[in-house]
Amino acid sequence: MLAIEGLSKRFGGVQAVQRVDLQVRQNEILGLIGPNGSGKSTIVNLVTGVYAPTEGRVRLRARDITGWAPHRVLAAGIGRTFQSIRLFGGLTVWQNLWVARQAQAGAGRLRGWLAVDRAGMKRIEATLEFCRLLDRRDELARNLAFGEQRRLELARTLTADPEVVLLDEPAAGMNVAEIEELRDRILTLKQRGKTIVLIEHHMELVMEVAERVAVLNFGEKIAEGPPARVQDDERVREAYLGKRRD
């Protein structure tokens, strides 16, 4: 479904990502983990067009989408959440989803911005219900509690109905109950046919839902495989815990 081929990104003298290869199968949950600064969010930004790669390719269903603008990537079928919540605080919950729906439809005409078709309305309502925000639809986004804002970030992504969903640390700042709810939503999305890349520091969540896990360290992929095998990899333990010196 999604292929990253030799992807690299350099910011001046800093090599943030270095020749990363990664393939995500259709209807798979892939966990992408690594210490802070390992390049995880940079990968997401490269895939979604926020950054242009220094070298390498990004392919969606074998279609080369390298360097596409973010709105084109969304229209092609890739949605993402942000590590830091980026909602339209002065818009209501419903309006945040409406904007995302319009972006997915590529509405450039005035009529497109003044009206939402019946299918779009139903999609917004269903997404609000899925993310337990239907009763908050008329509340300004900035007035929501933190956990609700996290759910709205996810809802805004899902209302565009992407095939591939990139979740950039969706559990950050959540309590135990909220993380359990998030886990259930991720598994439900898989049941609904979505392909998911989960970038997360909460290891228990990753190990519970991911079928494969890839590990980055200093911008390079150092391990990939089933969760249990990755957990036992010496290079992964060293990346997270350091190496004992004699």
C-alpha cells in the first residue's frame, strides 16, 4: 500500500533521516518507534508533503507521490494526525471536520465551501459518533478537554476517509482509560479496512496493536519485524537504554 524507498532528509548539516526503506502492507498496522529525535515525525512529514526529501521516493499503491503538496497527498488517500495538536481553535468541532471534508473533496469553487453534500454530512456525523464527540459538535475546539482535542484530531483525519492513516503519537498526554479507548479505535479502523502507521512512545500500545514494528535511531532503520522479536533486539535495547561500559 505504502512504500518508502531510500528516503533521506538533510536540514543543513543535520541528517534527520538516512536512506530509510519501509513497506506497509494493505490493512496492516505498522508500529514506527524510536527514541526522541530518531526521525519518526520527519518520516511522516516527508510522506505527507510537509517536507520534500533530499533523496528517495514515496509510493502509494505503486504511484510515485514524492514531493506532492499536502492537499494532493490527502486527496490521494493518506491522512495524518499531528504530534502537537493542530486544531482550528476558533471553529466548532463540527466545523473542524467540515474543513477536512472539503479539503478531501478538493473543493475550489465557492459552492463547495458554502455547502456540504448529503454524503459529506453523514460522514461527519458518523465520524463524530465514532470518536465520541457527537454531543460536543457545537463546542469550540479550544474549549475541549485535552483528551477530547486528541479525539477531534483523529476525527478530523478520519472524516476525509483516507486509505492510509498516519498516527503521530496519538496517545501523548492521555491517561490510561483514554489510551485503552484509543487502542480499541485503532483496532476498529483495521477491521474497517484501513492501513495504519502508528508512531508512538507508549510501548504497551504499540506492542498490543502492531503486527510489525520498525525502529529508527539517529535517522536510520535499525530493526524491523514482529513486536516480540523487535523487543529482544540488542540494537533496540541499546538505542533506548544505552550500552553498558566495562
